[in-house]
Amino acid sequence: MKSQLTFIDHETGARSDCGQVLDIELSNQGLGWNGVVIEKGSSPHFYPQNVHTPYFYFALALEQDLTWEVEKEEGIASLKTSPGNIWINPPKTPFTHNIDEPCYFVILAVEESVFLELCPLNLEGVPLQFLNNYNVLDESIKGVIELFLLESESKGRNGPVYLNNLISLLATHYIQNYSNYVDIKNSQLAASKFDQRQMDRVDAYIAENIGSNISVDDLADLLGCSKFYFLREFKKLAGVTPYQYLVSQRLEQAKQRLSAGSVNIAVTAQELGFNDQSHLTRAFKAHFGVTPGQFVKQHNGE
């Protein structure tokens, strides 16, 4: 079976045929997993030259040690990879490899938009940066790759909600551990005169009054400061405006309720402080990529 993966010549933007040599014995082909490719296979050699992919790309080495060459900024480097090592490559990040011996692998590739949309972290306004990582030993990522592989072997038995939860789990772990996300959040925290205790008070107030009309004045009064001061310091700490933060909290609550069972979407919208069902539907789709109705159908496996 040929690989489904897309490799792109970084200089010309044309599709590269470097993946044609990959021989795939198991994949999720035909399962309708939008934006996700999982493949187990082997290759007699592999020579990608200055190519990139549209994915967050995780390649888990299997079966035997592999000696190969990679191009880095300082020049060509020789690597020895053992079973269990993971190569991680972010989207649109070019790479060049020279592999002259048989290699055995599981590749998990998730398109950038899907990966970021399903990440539950607050990424709005965060200029994320990612690195190409070789020979990573990470049991959490390895475990998620194996769960994707098992789900592919069972023909997607657990349904799309389970699949999305796996992506969310992987995205959260990867972004927190392999990007500048934590550094940015720590710098925001240092720059703001608010601290986590004040943020916890805001969260508690929102949770208690989530169906009410919560204004910036209410939140500023809660912390005993002016509206202007609250707006400025909150944005420094949270990275988003109070309104954007409030909407995201309401949407997360809506998602939880819709996941819990039979829920009336119009009533949910009213109880969570949205103007009407249409308002909830527009905001939900913008945030999660699907409407509340579509989410319920996916969750129920329809």
C-alpha cells in the first residue's frame, strides 16, 4: 500500500515524490479521519531533500537501530536511532534526510489547522514557535501514537469524539513541552500586575454567574480596580480580552454539556448567557470547527 502522506518541495511548492518509497502495511485510509494520517510500514531507504509537510509529524522508530544522516543548520549530522525514539517535525519546517538502510516506523501526522483547533489551551494571540526534534524519548507521545494505531486497527470503533480527544491530548502535551508556549505564558504572568489568585477569583465568578450578563465593570469591581486597569492587566495575563475569555469559558461549558447526553441546544444557549441559539452556533463553530448539532451527532457516533 502506498503512503497517503503529502511531502512538498520547500523551494518550489510542488508536491515531492519522496514518499513513494514508503511501503505501508496498516493505515487509517478509508476511515474518514479528516486531517489525520496514521501509517505503519517500512522503507528500504528514504531520501527527502529540502521538503516539508502540512502536518505536525511524529515518526516512531520500530524493530531495529537505524543509522542515518540529517541536514542541520551547522551541516550534515549523523544520527543513530533506536526503537522507541521519535522524530517530531512541525508544519512547513523543511528537512533533508539520507537513509541508506531499511527503516521501520509508525507515522502519525495531523494537519496544522486540526491540531491547533482541537487543542484546549488558550492559543489566541500566542505567537507559537516549534522546533524539529530528533531521537525524542517521550512515553506520553509514544502512548498516544499507539492509541491512534489501535484505533486504526479497530476501524475507528470508538468514533470521532474519541479521535478528537486523542488529538487534544497530543496537542496539549506537545505544545506545552515542545514549543515556546510556557515561556510566553510565564512572561505574560510576569508582565501583569495580576496574579493567579486574582485569575482564580475571576474564574470562580464566571462559573457562578455564567448564565448572567457579566460585564467588565463587574469583574473590575470584583478585584477592586478601575475598568481601564482591569482591561490592561487582564490582557497581559490571559493574552485575550475579558470578553474573549468569557466566551471561551461559556463555549467550553457548552461542549461539556453537549457531551453529557441529551441536551436542548436552545436551552443551553440561554443558560450559558448567549443571546440565542444562533449566537451559540456561530461562536461554537468558530471555536471548535463544527456546529453544536454536528458535535452532538459526532459524539453519538451518528
